[in-house]
Amino acid sequence: MALVRSELQKLFTTRLWWIMLIVMLLFTGLNLGFLIGFAGVEGTQGAPGLPGRETLAFQQSAWTAGAGSSIFVMVLGIIMMTSEYRYQTITTTFLATPRRSRVVTAKLVAGLLVGLLFGVAALLLTAAAVIPSVLIAGGEVALLDGGIPRIMLGVVATSALYTLFGIGLGALVRNQIAAVVGAIVWVFVVESLLAAVPALQTVGKFTPSGAARSLIAVQIDSGFGQADLLPSWAGASVLVAYALIFALIASLTTVRRDIT
């Protein structure tokens, strides 16, 4: 626990975590603003639009807005690991705790806690936007129906597990800029293509973001067709498997590498 507190103190004594938190909340707020603003608007040429704010379908869709927090906690996880090498504080860390595996474990646990914090913050913002919107529209707020608890859990779990991805990637690459740029390109370019191109969706659903989408998927036809996703249980299994793999990478690469 002392090592975990130390890792959390390293992060929370910097401005990075709250800057990333604010950016994540702004990103989530933009998604919510789009969903609320265009709720009930019919698509062009007879295509179905987003469901009205009074419907359960709208609530299902809106609660997924917090899933955007994953990219921010992944970057945060990368920085938690690579900043030690960038500023050479890793030497002092390992001198204080020679058993490197304990340091890596503490970073992973701290990362999970930070990921949970971001996921919960995204859900609180979503609640603050969705509940008044539904009530103003004359609808009934549903927090326990329509798979909404699964969606909430999926948002928080995805946020927590993506932190492990970041820590593992940071341990593997070590160069902070290269790791951050690589992660952003992977999420916004490679995985977006795998999800958008029908011929590639068979592969895309097994990527981290594809597995994450299966946890928060809602069957709403907004004119773009239904995505090819894994069942919820399979998506959760794939995410956990990725988290374990990246945690193992973080441990092995950190323990065996020369830090000089």
C-alpha cells in the first residue's frame, strides 16, 4: 500500500492529472451536447435519426458518452511509466525499492485506481446531463433498465483497463512522445478503420476498442447500420486478456531492462 500511495502521490502532485481530467470531461460534454441537441431529429432522406430524449433508447445511447475517457487514461498511463525514464527518476525509485516487480505492481494498481476515478467522473457528468434532459422532455429516468447498469459498468471498466494498456505500452516503448503518438494513431486511425470498414470488422471487434464497444453497445439504428461486435461477456474477456498481457509486458520489460 505504501508503494501505491507513493505512485499516486507522484501523479497527484503534478498538474497533468487534473488537466487530463478536465479535457476528458470536455470531450464527454461535447458528445453529450451532440446527443442531446440532435435527439429526436429525423435523418435525411427518411433515414432514422437519434431517439428522442424521452425514450429509453436515448438514455442507453447517452450513457455511452463516457467511453471517450479511455484514450485520456491510456495517455495518462503512458506518462506515468515513461516520465520515470524521461526524467531519470526511475533510478531513485529502484534504489528505494530494489524489487522492481513491486514497483510495477504498484504502478498498475495506482493506474487502475486513476482509471476508475476518470470513469466515475465521466458517469457523474453524464448523469448531470442526461437526467435533467429526460425529465424536461417528459420521460422517465431509467437507471436499472435497458442494460444501463451494464453500460455504466462497461464505461468504468474500460477506463480502468485502458490505464493498464498505457502503462504496459509505456514500459515497452519508454520514449514518451513515441508512445503517446503511437497510441493516438492506433486508437483514432487504425482502430477507426477496422471498425468502419465492413470487411475489416471481423478483426476490429477483437481490438481493445472493439472489445470495449461490445460492453457498452446499444442496438439503436441511427442510419449507419449495426456494428459487428462481440457478445458482452466475450468483450469483457478480451479486455481482461489485453490488460493481463499489457501488465505482463510492463513487468517483464521493466524488470529485465537496464535502466541506464
